[in-house]
Amino acid sequence: MIARQTDIDNPEKVKEYIAQKATSKGYKENLTDIYDRYVRYNGLNWQRPYYIRESQTPYVPTEEEINILINSSPPRYALIL
């Protein structure tokens, strides 16, 4: 994907591409991990940027969603739920 958008043999262009990409910081971190492996494999040098993932709140289902889950499950699991 990076190779389609920019020159992967130029680390500065790749760093700029990742920084300007409109995605989450976790996705950018994954892109830098992948590109870092490419750089090490091909013997290139680059200063890797670090992105810190933002914590997300856990999903809490509503009471209606819980009731739908219980009603649609088999009797064995409905008792447990």
C-alpha cells in the first residue's frame, strides 16, 4: 500500500506520507512497524517516528441489546447469560 502511494526506497517521503495520512495513531504505528522491517531487510537507514496509541473506552451494550442476545441464544446459554 505504501509503495503505491510513495517511493518506498526514500525513507523521508515514507515518513511524510505516514504523518499526513488521515488515520488513527495506532494504524500509523503499525505502518511504521511494517516499514521498519522493510528498512532493516534492505539495509536502509531512517529515523523511525513514534506514535502513541490513544486509549478507547470499552463498548458497553444497552439493556435492550443484552435482552436480544439472551432471547436469541439457545436455552443452555440463555441460563448462563
